[in-house]
Amino acid sequence: MSHPIPIDPVDELPPGKRKIVFVNGRSIVIFNIEGTVYAIDNSCPHNGASLASGQLDGYLLQCPAHGLRFDLTTGCMHGAGSLCLTTFPVRAADSGVVAEVDFQLPKI
């Protein structure tokens, strides 16, 4: 199931900035890079470390735990690596920008 997350209007999340949002206990990091918005799961695919405070160099995000670098345009590790971030599609909406986050409903 997909859950839309409203994101601040892009002018309230200026280029080079990020913010964390929570959806059903899931931590998502939203980035504005040169006017394009990206949304990723706040968990490194290598060991689960938080990526929210990772160093950003253009489109490359460095995991603060082990230094792995991920390209936010593709979601995958920079270079020859095969690890990829969990990314979420971002679309324009009447209210600004929305990220579509998939999550599993709890079993009852």
C-alpha cells in the first residue's frame, strides 16, 4: 500500500537542505538538490545506519557509519557497488510536492 507524504513547498525546503518525516514509524529523508526533490528510507542498506546526517556532495550522499556513497539520482552506490537505497517516487501535487511511501499494514 502506498501512502502519500506531503512535503513542504520546494521554496520552504531550499536546495541543499533536507528534512526527516515519519510515516507509520518509518523514517524518511527528503532532499532538495538543485530544485529536484528526492525521498529515501533513512536506513543504509549496508547495516541500517541513519543516513539523515550523511555528508551531501552534489547528488552523492555519504553514509556516516562506513563512508559508502550513494547517488540520490539512481539510489545506488556510487561506482561499481551493488547496494541501493530504498527510494520513493516524488510527484508534484496541488499542495506542493508529495512522496509516495510504500509500507505494509500490520497483520491483525
